[in-house]
Amino acid sequence: MVEGSVTNPVCHFRGRSEHALDAKGRLNIATRFRESLRSQGDERLMVTPWHNCIRAYPLPHWEELEMTLLAQGQKRPETVKLIRYMIGGAEECTLDKQGRILLPATLREDCRIRKEVVANGMITYFEIWDKEIWEAENKPTGENFQNFEQVLLEMGLF
């Protein structure tokens, strides 16, 4: 077995897909993301603002994150603002029978999310971006790829 390899594989959020919110602000969650949630035994998501996107965490992972923030917050006072931002802005969303979640209007406004969105897997959570903002901020350049290669080299993955 390769050192550092996963012995008990876990379903993760992988891939990217484009969606259109409906008139009520509901997002159809990609099938592969729904399957990942179901494999974890809970279809609830915690959504929270993060810079220019919404982050969506499975509830069990979110609860671990909260406990880590609580423990670290007592050691590092500057973590309090982070807790206020992330935890204060978080809302629980449950998938409906059609596999959709209602993105709260306040989060959509805070993250400038309109109708067309990109859902991007980030392994243990996924991000929800307004499509125009995604394209502006995440279009790769030659410099990005040099940095990507350096990161992979430093991690011993390349």
C-alpha cells in the first residue's frame, strides 16, 4: 500500500456542473453530489457564505468543523470573527424530493448569486458560485499551472 493512501474510501464531492436557480432560488443538486450525501447517511447540508461563493457542507462534516472552531477559538481570539462570519451566516438546507435545496435569499445576495450558477466539488464540501463570478475568478492562466505544479511537487504528488 502507498504511504498516505486512503484505506477506507469515502465519497467525496468531485466535479463541476452548471445549473440555473428556479424562481424561488432553489438549486438542483447534481446527482453525484446527492449520492455522496446519501452515502454519508444524511441529506442535510449546512450552507455558509465564503468570500464570493456559498460553501455547502454535509451536516456531519459541518459539526466537526464547528467543534474544531470552538476549540481553536479559545486558543486564538482572532478566530471569533471567523466564527461570527461562518457560523452566524450558516443555514441548514435539506434536499427536497426533486434533489433541490432552497438557497436563502440573504446568502444569495451576500455572494452575488443570480440565476446561473456553478457547483464545484471541493472534496469534503462543494461551492456554489454565480457563473459570471466563477468565470472571472477561476479562469486558469499559465502562471496558475506553474503554481499548481509547484504545489504538487511540494506535496510529493507530482
